[in-house]
Amino acid sequence: LPVQTAAGSQTISRQSVERGVLTEDVTAADLFKRYATNLDTKLISQATSGLTNVAGTVSYTDASPTGAELYPKLLGALSAAEGVFLNEADVDVIVMHRRRWRWLASQMTSTWPMVGGPKTEAQQSAASTGSRYGSGFAGFLPDGTAVVTDNNIATNLGAGTNEDEIYAVAPSELHLWEDPAAPMFIRAEQPAAASLGVLFVLYGYFAYTFSRYAQVQQISGTGSVPPTFTGV
């Protein structure tokens, strides 16, 4: 597996560093957040090896998509991924764009939401970090499958360049390696000193694979166009 580099930099004026309040802290925090976003985007969309490019496809064609129509596709993708492992791993996580989850959570069966937050004690424990973006599971499907949301999933896919994708995965087979100290942060006075600037650099090395088994399944098609939120 190739070892890759994720890196970024920002030069800010010495005046803002010396006279500003928390300027360095805010800039460094932005770099760390963007580093994580950049790495996450590569894991999902990178040519050949990214999640979207190693997944099998479950087609979802629907001119008027509803949560009830999407649900069998979700279970079909989970079933297809489970068939690869023969009980060697649990396919128990669905990954989708947050816009798709918000839409799915808005769908109703009779007078109850179709999906929601943790229900059982085990699910409550698994989601104890909360449902804020990036902090844990957003919620659970009716069958108990955990849902992770990720806004780095592309939303310009398909013939209309407006579709997103949903992934069924076995977390134990999503492999990512990083240096223990990654990412590394450098604050450099040179070569920006001549222009009275301070250079901040952040970098890290990583390698990954989702292809040890051909297990990832993606749901894609016209049913994944931008969701419409309608009131009662």
C-alpha cells in the first residue's frame, strides 16, 4: 500500500500574530480541522482506492424518493456486504451524507419518525458520545444498524451531478494507518520573515485500504438527488 502525505500551510502577518488575540490558536485549529477534512475526503473519493471506487453498487432509481422506498435498499446493501464475510466480520454501519440522514429522519410512518436516536441500552452506550457531527453515531435504522454521517461524501455524482452515495461497511475492515505523532505542526519564521509573515505548516503520512475483502456496498442512483423537506 502506498504511503501518502496530507499537508497544508498558511502564512499570516507578523502584525496579526503580535497584536492579535488568539490569532495563532485559531489559525492552527483551522489547519488541524482542514487536515482531518482533507484526509477524510481522500479516504472517500480518492481515485482507485477511495471508498466510492472500491464499492459494489446497489442501484436506487426513483423519481420521487421516500424513506420507505430507500429502506429496502439499505438492507439490501447490508446483506450484500454480509455475504462476503461468511460471519467473519460484522457489517453494522451505514455511512451517508448528513443531508441524506436529515431527510431520512424527517420521513414518517403513520405518526412516528422512520428513524431516530438510540433506543436500546446497548445502542445508547454505543452512541454515548452524542449525535453531533463527527462525534459518534447520528442514530439508528429501524433494524438497529448504526448510522454515521459524513459531509465529505460527494454531492455532485450521477448523470445530473447532484447525487450523493450511501455506504454499507464493516468497520473492522476499513484500515487506516497514521504515524503516532501525526499530524506534525511547524511554525516557521523563514522564509516568510522578509515579508513580515509567519508560516504555519501541518503535515502527516498515512496509508489505507478498504479492499482486503470486496465488501463495501454503495447505494447510488436518481433516488439520491438533493432531498426535499416537506411539512405536514
